[in-house]
Amino acid sequence: MIDIKWLRDHPDAVRASQVARGEDAGLVDAILDADKRRRESLAEFEQRRAEQKATSRDVGAAMGQFQAAKKAGEPADVLARLEGTANAARRFAGELSDRVKSLEAQAAEADTQLGALMRRVGNVIIDGVPAGGEDDFVVLETRGTPRDFAADGFAPRDHLEILEGLGAVDMARGVKVAESRFYYLVGQGARLESALMNLALATAYDNGFTQLAVPTLVNRPTMAGAGFIDAHEEEVYHLDADDLFLTGTSEVALAGFHADEILDLSGGPKRYCAQSTCYRREAGSYGKDTRGIIRVHQFQKVEMFVYCRPEDAEAEHARLLGFEKAMLDLMEVPYRVIDVAAGDLGGPAARKFDCEAWVPTQEKYREVTSTSNCTTFQARRLGTREKRDGRTEIVATLNGTLATSPRWLVALVENHQNADGSVTVPAALQPYLGVEKLVAGGR
């Protein structure tokens, strides 16, 4: 979540971010009101609690005086006066105790309300992010030229026809053992996926990333801390009996890796990567991309994740985008880079760049990677900090996809298909596959 102190000082910036996202700017005023009530309740609670401590001492003193006088055999009128003073002090202490408990409950309720409101506000977008929704992105760069299949003398087949012709995918058995949008990759199809993942992991390693093998089930605090159940919980697989979530990206586990820790970033950012199986319900996507393996419930992904100082985050974001572009260059497919509009960012991201590969049979670009600068949004929720110059400060987090399957396979086989149904393997993948072409009957 964003910093409440920063929101108090810059409410107009948060309102503008909400408007750019297409979200409710009125939340800012509701937050400020809840924050005011919380602080007022806390201030009175602290004041009354201090009075309660002082009163407890007064009660003890008054009772001590009464008992001492009684033991000394003081006259009845003196004892009555001292007992009356002690009883009055006890009644006042009791009333004060009730008031303290009430104020504590009020402060706790206001804090709960404030937290709920704060979780509804997305990260404050970075200057320059396009306003609007899914279709309001800005194209930053286009690389490569879509292939002219007419000049090659044949009409392109779509990825499903190609993969089925190669015996590389089995959709029917995926449905048989699970449901629609599950699938089997078979033989050279599975090997192509493994080759892609291994190349991505090697690329990450060569660029200084530490590889982790991560859990794909995480608890609620981790899922919420990463920002994945604020507004789209219906897209996530949840195990009710255990209150655990299947992750849709290893970003979640990577974000939780240093939760509630103080990092040493004096030597520079900490960079991690992980390959994991990912799961998404794809809620609300019925009727979209129902043919083939573009939109599925289970997939593989290699994710990069960075912890850094906030002032280094934009430079790290550019680095992650550079790694993604380098991988796509190795795949020898046309693609473009877009600056995603505010309304399509998702809550944790302050800015996101997508790389979209050209899909010949659809005659359009489709997302295959994204990289997000989440600034301090996730780390604040997860309690990830660093000690610097004697102060403890929240760090920044970033993520980026280095490769994902099966979506990348769609772009690969459609762009590199041949008239005879074979698929030419990009040179960078050939050492991992041991072949230059995928052919029918291959394994």
C-alpha cells in the first residue's frame, strides 16, 4: 500500500492517480477522514491511559492511608473521610478504565477501517504513465517486421494446427483429466518449452540473478502483501481447507522471500529469478481465445524480481525491460514495447511495460512479457526494509517475466512455421533442443 504520511502531504497527487486509473478519487477523502478519527482516538487513548496510570497510583496511596489510619486506631470521622476518598478514587479509576477500553476499541476500529480503505487504493502512478484503460497504451518501440507469408508462397496455419500436426500438443486429454483450458505438451512440444525455460534461466544467471525454487502455494498474508487479492481474488485458485493460494506467478513467493526482514543493500540491489508452474482461473475471460493455448489455467514462467532502494527503481525497471527484449530478440520474432495505461496496471504497479509478440494468424500483437515497477507498495505491506544512515526505510520491488509458456510457443511456431508443417527452431534454442527443426513424427 502507499504511505499514509505521503498521502496526507500529497492528497491531490493520489486523487490524480486514482482518476488516471479510472478509480474512485473520493477514496482519498474517506482515507483522510478515517486517518483523522484514528489519530484523534489514539491521542485521547494515550492521554486517558496516562491518567489511568496516575489514578491507579492515587488509589493505591488513598487505600494505603485508610489502612494505615485504621491500623493506628484513628477516630471514626477520620476513617470515614479517608475511606470516602479511597472509594471515590476507585470509582473514578473504574470509570477511567472503561473510557480507556472504549477509546482503544474506537482506535482499533478506525485503524481497521483505514487499512481496508488503504488497500483499495492502487499504487500512485509514475509521471508519464498514460491515463485511461486497456486500449490507451502508448507504443514505445517496434522491433522486427511481420513475415510476408504470401511472398513465401503459403498461408500461415495457426499455432494449434501446427502443434497438433507435429504431435506436440494434446488438448483432448487435457480436458479429459482436468477441464477446458488445460492441455498436454507432448514430446518435442514439451522439450521446446523446457528449452525456452532453460535459456531464460541461463540468461538470468549470466546477468547476476540468484535462482530460487519457490513454493507455488502461499498463505494469505503473502498473497495479500504482494497485492494479488485486493480486487481480483476471483481469478485466484484458493484451497479453503488450508487457506492457501495457488500462485499465478512466482512474483508472489519472491516478494515474500524477504518479508519482515531488514536487508543490506549497500552493495546494490538484490536480484532473484524463479521458474514455477503458475495457475489462473481466467475469470471473466469466457469466450476469449478459446481455441488453442493462448489463454489457459496452468502455465510455466521464469520471473525476475528485484529489491532495491527507491531511487534506483526506475533504472532497475529499464534493466528488466532490456533483458526481456534481449530474450525476444533471441526468439527472432517481431514484437513491440508498450507503456501500459494507468487503468490497466493492476494495484501494485506504478508503471508497467509490456512486450507483445506478433501473431501472424491473428494479425496483431499479443502480450508475452511484462515488467512492473511497484516502488514501495509491496515492501510496505510485507515489512521489507533496509537500514541506511541509521534509519530504517522501506525498499522498492520490481518484477519482470523473462519467458512464459505456452504463450511464447504460440508466437514461436506461428512465426517460424514452414510450408511443409515443420517449424524452424531459433538458433538460440537449438543447443537446448539438439535439432534445427521440429517435424512431424519428431520426439
